[in-house]
Amino acid sequence: MRALENLIQDARQLAAGHGPASPAVTEVARQMQICNACRYCEGFCAVFPAMTRRLEFGAADVHYLANLCHNCGACLHACQYAPPHEFAVNVPQAMAQVRGETYVAYAWPAALGKLYQRNGLTLSLALAAGLALFLLLALALNGSLWGGASAGDFSKRFPHNLMVFMFAPVFLWAVLALGLGVRRFLRDVSPATSGAAIMTGDALQATQDVLKLKYLDGGHGEGCHNEDDAFTLSRSRAHHLTFYGFMLCFAATSVATVYHYAFGWHAPYDLPSLPKLLGVAGGVSLLLGTAGLFKLKLTRHPLHGDAAQNPMDYGFIALLFLTSASGLLLWLARGTPALALLLALHLGVVMALFATLPYGKFAHGIFRSAALLRYAVEKRQPSTLALGDD
Amino acid sequence: MPIPDKHATLDVLVIGGGNAALCAALMAREAGASVLLLEAAPREWRGGNSAHTRNLRCMHDAPQDVLVDAYPEEEFWQDLLKVTGGLTNEQLARRVIRDSSTCRSWMRSHGVHFQPSLSGALHTARTNAFFMGGGKALVNAYFRSAEKLGVQVRYDAPVNRLEIVNGHFVAAHVQVQRPDGSADTERITARACVLAAGGFESNRDWLREAWGTNERGETPSDNFLIRGTKFNQGVLLRHLLNDHGADVIGDPTQAHMVAIDARAPLYDGGICTRIDCVSLGVVVNREAQRFYDEGEDFWPKRYAIWGRLVAQQPGQIAYSIIDAKAIGRFMPPVFPGVKANTLKELAGQLGLDRNTFMRTLNDYNNACQAGTFDHTALDNCHTEGVMPAKTHWARPIDTAPFYAYALRPGVTFTYLGLKTDETAAVRFGDVPSDNLFVAGEMMAGNVLGKGYTAGVGMSIGTAFGRIAGVQSAQEAIQSGAHHARA
């Protein structure tokens, strides 16, 4: 454990630009030196135009560039210096390894950064704990996990206020932890990205890039790579389904909250109510998206990304899948004796998902968005370099 | 298009796996021929030198997607005439130029994407269309398209011998590995054949033979680095010239040759090993003497002569020396420069004679005339009273820290090749073969007798690859129909 804490301490210092660079950061700096002398990949994504504004790659630059990278694979398949070339350039992999360090370095509280390191275990334990909690709770409240009267009335199973009491703190904690982490990330990265303040236009640009998954389009609109050098839109589509599915589910919950408190309309809602429409659409979208991402990841080219982070990636995909699957089953099983059990399962999964949001793959969206925001700012500034040719 | 029957007689055999070979294979297949492409390299090294390229020089009369303004035929031709010093075939050159204006929609249809000029290469925004992701992305796209269209592709398939009877191609002998690992030869017959297997720049023995021994008793080519693939051994080129007496074009010492970082790998160093600070400082040889006007013209117009200049220096090495004023004004080199706080210290680190070095630098510094430095124009900063003069961008090298980059000649590709005509036919005793064609570096010397201008290698390869593809398919299909009737 001591070793891990040292590692976290080191990672934080490094990310802030103090102390000796980690091997992963040094490796990205080495590769960027080669890429900066080549530049063939400039049209693919934001990483390479950002690179050309620099001559040297310090830790803050590297963490910024690493989080601009979406692991699309285009630069690997196009690279004249990729393995087996002796320069062994594999930018998606080197960047992924640094991203792993970013999440640890900027986790809040710092000690919980270690949860990233054995993330498969983290998520499994969270899931087990979540399930156990709600199964026991269901038993305690209802005396049974099967059947019972007034089937279909969720609030009779788990009183609304109890749910709020349990979920609200966990959710707020996730928001707080991610917020503080990304704030520190921005504080470290800003000086390395011109230091200029964020303008409304930058925020709009970054939001647009995030919502459209601009940098999974290959720069030409035909998409990114999965198993080989052919372009595919399937990754972008599966990611879109996942992201928007998650957002729709979130919107369903938000609308339901407003219904409950503002109008006194209590759950359960059924079609064609707004929470139900949003929830079903989101659930189906999330189900399809995560199934797609899972299938694509199974056939992903072995040189893409950092294999050590597979448990984190698969774990997050699985939690999202289980969330939507159990949610949809719950709705389909309304009025049946299975309701109590399914409800406990669903709540357990959702609790595990929420509790691990700041300590799992979800973080990539937050740090990536922050990097894109700084990219929008930096892009507005004139370059400090005047390379003779230009 | 039906997938060709494996046992039917092959229409077109393409030997090579780079841009020209792929263009030929795709065009032949589109014309309805069955096509087999033999790439000498394993799959991960496929594409030859094309994997290191980045753009295509294109004629255009008006702005075209990624190309700005216009680059008319006459200007392209004059540029070519200038760099080759007239060592070119005007008819073939003009064919390449005209084809370069129309080939890109075809390239796109096979999955090639273009992008505007890269940062650091904006001087080519008018003349050169860049491949998104560079040449390896282009090669990948062509191989995908070829396989989709039913072109058969074999890797690890070097051809070492052809059967040619009276100028007529009969068969190729390809080296194969038996399952037990032992070597064997397979004979492949086809109705027509396209040779697009590259130059001979990676063949150290041949380079040694061509460059010989200089007046200092050195074998200069031993110090050459090869910027591209190690698979361009020139096996077929030599075979055609020596064993079949094919008509030859070009001088074996002529090549696209640039000065690159002396620490570059022996093969496949590609674009990133170039050193672009020559015009911002001075270049001295092993004797610590300057030997050429570093500021003669814009670097993109001069980079292609410096490989040869360095090859003529003792030990085939030179050192580009700059000071702090140059930092951030040229493309960042792949390896860090040797750095020192004084010029004397720098000479020591480079192992150069300090006194001579200091005399050279002082003479240069004192000869620099005051002017207005402007790296984007042919400015008025020049030397007076020093030999050789530096005619532009001459500023005293006086601001620490000082940096040095050792330079070696880097060969991109050789120009000695097979003589050809507008049909891309290989010629024997000035008679064109009916079914043997050539494209790419194996015939680039017809257009490029010497010198180089960025992107023209790909223009030649694309134009003649496409011509060879059409011609070979036409010949194969005609002779196939003839056989069927007989």
C-alpha cells in the first residue's frame, strides 16, 4: 500500500511538472519528438496540431495531449515509424498509458486514486456491495424478494425518501470528486496551453467537439479504426449510443425528480409519460451502445491503447449495460412477482455505477472534455513558433 | 467484377508493392484483367518507399480542394527543367504533369484522402496535394481497395528472374518458402507484366560499385544512409539490364539525395531525419571549412542538393551550425542537437579542429553585412569578402547557446532505370516490348535525370503506374481473346 501511495504522490508531482517524469510521460515525449519532425498525421485529430505548437514536451504538455487523444488508432495505422520500425512509435498506446496516470494523479481525494490501478476489482467490489446492500434492504423492508402485494408500486418497496437519502450523497460525492479533480487538472494544464482565459466561444467549440465525437471521424468523416487499417463508423456510433443513452437516462431521472417535488406526481410512471419515454429510449440506447462497444473491443487491434486498462474499460461497459438491462427488465416485469428482486438488483447496480463514477472509465469523458476546452483556447492564440517554411 | 479463377491463366502480374505497383494493379483490374501482385516485403513492411511519402505534385489551373491558386502545366514543366538541368524527356514529363491534374479523383475513389499542406510545409500549399496520414495511409487504402476488387496479393514474394523471349514476357520466378522452411522457386506465367519494384538504393554493393573510390581513397557510399525501404535491392533492374539487355536510362550515381541527421537509422529513417536549419546558419565539413552557399535559395528549393554536396566532402560528413536565434524557426529535428555555450566548446564536442573552426566562424561572422533578416523572403542579409559567400539570411553566429547537427547523405531513391516511352513499355534495342511494362522508381530516371522537386516522384509513379496498368490489361485481354479464338 505504501508503494501505491508513493506512486500517487509521484504521479501528482509529475503531472504538475515537478520531479522526474514517469516512464509513460517520458515515452510520450520521446514519440512526440519524432512525430513533430514528421507531422503526417496533422489532419486526423487535435493532438497533432497541438503538438506542432511545441518544441519540447513537459509533463503538463504530455498530460494535456494524452487527454486530447481518443485512441482512434488512425495515427498508428498510418505511421511509417510504428513497430516493427526501430522507432517503435505507437501514439495511441503511449497516450493511453499516460491517461491512466492522469486519472490517478488527479483523483480526489488523492488516496482513492489507487482505485484506478486495480479497477476491475474496484468495480466488482462496488457491484457486490451495491447488490448486497439492496437485496438485504429489500428483505428487511419486505420480508421477501419475490412477489408480494401491490406489485408495480416501487415506492412501497423502497420508500422514496430513503432512496433520495441513499443516492443523493453518492451522486453529489461523484460530482464533487470529479469537479475537484478536473479543476486541478485545468490548473496544471492551463499554463502549458497559453494560459489564456476560457471564452464562451471556446466552451461552445469544446461542447460541440464532445457532443459530436468530432475526433472519432478520422478527419475525413469515414471514422476511426477498430481491428485493422480500415475506417469504421461503428465505434463512433456505439460510443454515441452509450453517451446519449446515459444522458437520456439521466434526463429521465431529473424529470422524475421535478415531477415528484414540483408537481407531486409520484413514480412509477408508464408510457407515454416523459420520464418513461426518456428512460426507455435511454435504456435501449445504452444497451445497444455498450453491447456494441464490448463487441468492438473484443476484436480491437492489439496495439491500440493500454491493455492494462482493459479491466477498467470492460468493467465500466458492463456496469452501464447492467444498469440499462436491469432497468428495462424492471419495467417489463412490472406487475409480476419478480419485481422486488429486479428492483433490488437495479438499484444495486446503479449504486455501484454512481459510487465508482469518479474512479473509473467515466473520468475519461471529464478529462477529455477539459483537454478539448484548453485546445479550443490554445488554438485561438497565435503560435509562438515561426518555422522557416511557413 | 468476378473473382478470377485461380487456375485460369493470369492476365497481369505486377511485381512490386508501392504506389506505382498498386496504381498499375488497380487500373488493370478495373479494366477487367485478373491481377496478381507480388510484394517482396512482408506485410508489415509493404509499400516500399511510398510508405514514407507525403504528397503528390499536381498541376492545376484553378484552386482545387486542398490546392490553392493555380500551378499551370508550363510552370510545372519549367520547375522540372530547372531541377534536372534539362536531363529529362519532355514528352514523358508533360504526360506526367497533365496526368497529375486529373488523377486525384481516381485516387479518392480508392480511398485516398487529401489534406491541406502540413504546418511547416506551407510553401507547397499551391503545388502539392498532401495525403492525409501520409504515404502509408495511401498504401493501406490502395491495398484495401485492391483486395476488395479481387486483386490477389502475395507478401514475402521477391522475384529474382524473368523469362523474356524476344522482348516478350513469359514468366517470373518468385522465391517461396516451403512449409519446412527451405527455399524454393515458383514459376508464374502471365499474359502481361508490370515491373514496379523500386530503385537499387538499398543495395550497398551496387552503390559502392556506382560511386567507386574518390580522390581521397574513400568509398563514399559506405557513409550513405537510406531514407527508405531496405527491400529496394534492384534485383530485377540489374537482371533486366545485365541478363536481358533492356534499354537503360540514367546515371547510377544520380538519386534523390538530401542531407539528413547522421544519427538516422541505416534504412527507413524517412522524413523525420531531415535537418532544416542549414539556411539559418553555416555548414562546415570535417576540416571545419565551409563549402557552399547555405543561403542560396529557400530551403525547400535547395534541400535536394545538399545530400550530394555532403557526399563530396571528406568522410561524407558535415555539420550544420546555428545559434539561439534560429531556435523555433525551422522544423524541429528528431534528435536533439549537440549544444554548447561557446563556439570553441562546440568544436570540441564535434571533434573538429578548434582553431580552424574558430577561424571559419570568425571569418563568416565578420563578413556578415547588416541587413533586415526575413526568413520568408530572399532577404538582404549576406556576406562580403568570404568564400563561399552566403547570399541570404547571413547573420553572425554569436548568440549562445550554440547547436550543431551532423549531416550525412541520405538517399531517397536512385535514378538509373529502364528506358521507356508513353506506353510505359520496357524497350529492348529500342523496340518496345508488347507485354512488359515499367513504372515508378524503376523508370523515374526518364523524367528525372538529376535533381528533385518535392512530390514529383509520386506524380511519376502514379502517372506511369496507371498507364502501365491500362496497357498491360489491354495487351493481356487482347492476347487472351486471341488465344481463345485460336
